[in-house]
Amino acid sequence: MVVIFCFSAQNGTQSSHLSETVQQYIVQLTGSTPQKQAANDQFVLRKAAHFTVYFVLGGLCMAALLQTPRVAHLRQKVGVALAICAVYAASDEFHQLFVEEREGRILDVGIDTVGAFCGIMLVLLGLDCWKKRQKKKEQKQG
């Protein structure tokens, strides 16, 4: 959450510069021919960044909630993790309303929430695979 807050606290110029730097790095990494950066490329890169950071946040929230006995049912844990991420996404966009040259966007809250949901689902998929492996080990030993 601190990382997300720091990215959101950057003014529009700083944020654009960071996006351009990342885009140039991707061009170098892929060996593509450098071209003039299109506004659409920046849009896609920024939305992918939103999705990715909230994917990580969702996964971390779910992993943390799996360790706590306070919330008993798995569905409740998923709901709490998703609610934490969605509320933080909304508060992050609200925060951006007060940052120079930045805007808060409902679309970004949606992208963030979808990213968080996917991160949560990946953790649950990993948990399911781990449980199946443990069950196979127990069957082999027994």
C-alpha cells in the first residue's frame, strides 16, 4: 500500500516520466524498433500498471487473511481481501484528486479491483494445488 501511495503522490509530470522510462525499457528489452510513443501506448501501460500493483496487493491480502483464524470461512476471507483492496483503490483515486496534474478515475478503481480479484484467485489456486499435493503425499505414506 505504501508503494501504491508513493506512485499516486507523484505529480503528473513525474508520473508521465516514469511511464515513458518504463516504456523505453520495454522497447529495449523486447528489441523492438523505438518509435514515437503513442498516447494509446501510455494508456495501456498505465492501466497494466494499475492491474499489476493491485494484483500483488490482492494476493498479499489473501495470503495474510489465510493465516488468521479471526475470519473463519474462505468466502469471508475472499470478501474481506477484495473489500480491503477495493476501498484502498477508491481512496487512492480520491488521493490523486489532490495531487498536481493528476485525476481520480472510476475506471481505475475498477481495473484495480479486477487486478486484486485475480491476485486473490491466484493465491486460492496455489492453495488448492498445495492441498492436493499434501493429500497425495499423505496417501502415499499411508
